[in-house]
Amino acid sequence: NNRKGQLGNGTTTRLNKFAQIGGLEDIKQIAAGENFGLAIDSLGIVYGWGNNNNGQLGSQNIGNDILKPIIIPTTNERIIDISAGKEQSVFVTAKGNVWGYGNILNTTLEGITNAIKAEVTENSIVILTSAGEVYEYKNGTLSQITLPNKVIDMKATSDTVMYQTVDEKTYVTGTN
């Protein structure tokens, strides 16, 4: 459906075919949240559209659906990675800082300065650093996650996180 404008086409009308989202050019990464979308261009500018109930598309228009892509205000640093969850957007800057909007984090995350990637789960943000370390931000607390080896990649859904380590092994955590 398109009841929150998550298709980014300026309407809330259901669309049963593929359509390009207007106003987005030179896009390098995309992320799909629950009823909202994000995109980042080659300059590190973040765009968002759809559900904005918890301010996950930035501080303006909280509670209002955004039917076409808008520029999401972030830090003055170039954004290199984005992630989206239920009602949370997360951005990683070129300087390794983590920034967020939504129901988990609404500012810069203190304590991390070497992030290269972040993923959103149902109730936490998982961060991968350039040193191959993993941290989880949950309920206002940042904690390190211990894995058997350095992590080189990770992916998350609402209740599962998978980690790929430097020795080409895969680890998973989540709820059953």
C-alpha cells in the first residue's frame, strides 16, 4: 500500500507497477523503513519520504507523512551510510560519527567516532567500527558486542542481526 506516502510519488494512492521516484539523482544507497524510505546521493545528502510519526525523517513535520522526497537535515559532515527501521533513521558520517532521528536516537551518538556502518533493529542501533568492533545502542546505553573475530559486514532486520567476520564465518543473534 501507499497509505503513508512511502512510494514517494506525491500521493497516497496504491501503485501496482514499478515507478521511478522523482527528484532523486545520482543515488548511491537506499534504505527502507516501515512505511518510509531513505536515499543518499554521491554528495552525501540524505533524502527521505513517507511515514514521519516519530520524526524519523528529521525534526520538521513530525507526525506528518512526507509524500515526496525531502532533504533530511543532518550534521555538516558528509553522510556515507544510512539505515532505516520501524520508526528510526540512522546516518554514519565520513568522520565516523553516528546520527539518528526517531524513536531510539534523536541526536549524535556519543562514544563512537570510527563507525563505518549502522543497522537498525526493532529497539536498538547496531554499529560497526573501522576496527571491526560492534556496538549496540539500546535504551540509552552503548555496549560493545563481543564476537570471536573482527567483523567486516553486518545486516539487520527488526529482530535479527547477522555478522560476517574477517575469517569468512557468519554469526547471528536474534529472538526466536
